[in-house]
Amino acid sequence: MSNIFECIFIVRTYYSNNNSPIVTQRKFATEFKLKTTGPSVSTINSLIQKFERTGSVCDSMFGNVGRPLSIKTPEKIERACQVFERSPRTSIRKAAQQVGIKRESVRHIIVADLQLFPYKIQIHQRLSRRSVDLDYRRDD
């Protein structure tokens, strides 16, 4: 619902019409001069459930409402730091399992907080002269 007054209208109409979401839907459409029907029955039912659960029709921090909370707490950052101090070659996936958070969150911690480069090649294998010569012959 876009407006608190619309939500209040739905709750009042629902209870004054024998708890009927269909009648509420129709009266909403006529009250607010809509060409189509009002909010769906499932929207009305979820608003009524929310009102019965909380006693309010205002948005609250229940479910997926609001900005997601950050997973980057100082404890998790410290645990990720310890994992990479013990074994710097640990993959991000394994570190995520050890820390107990999502892989992308560990990647964000590595880059932003620990200033590490997870994709930087750190070990090089020296090519022999023979393998370099073989590689050039294939191009011919």
C-alpha cells in the first residue's frame, strides 16, 4: 500500500463488512475511483494479518522491510582475518564455511577491510626453455 490512509481504510472496511476481502476490494476501488479492482485479496489478507499481529498498519522491521543489516561485524572480520593469517592460500569458499557467512560477504571483507587481493596470482611456475620452444612451434 502506498498510503497509510489507504491501509486504514482497508482495515476499517474489512471489519465493518463481515471480514470479507472481496467487499473490501470493491469498496476500495469505488472510494478511490479506480478503474480496476483495488488491491488483491492476498494483499488485503496480509495487511489484516499484519494488523492483527502488530496492532498497526505502519511498515515495521518485520520480514524483508527496510535496508538489509550488514554481516560485516568486527567479530566476523576478525575471524576472517584469522583464517587468512593461518593459511593465506585458503579459498574464499572455504573461508566462508569456516567463518560461517556467505561467500560474497567474505570477499567484501577481504577487499574492503583486509586490503587483500583474492584473485592476484601469487605463485608462478617457471617455464622451461623446452616448453617455451614447443609452444612457439604450435603457432607455426
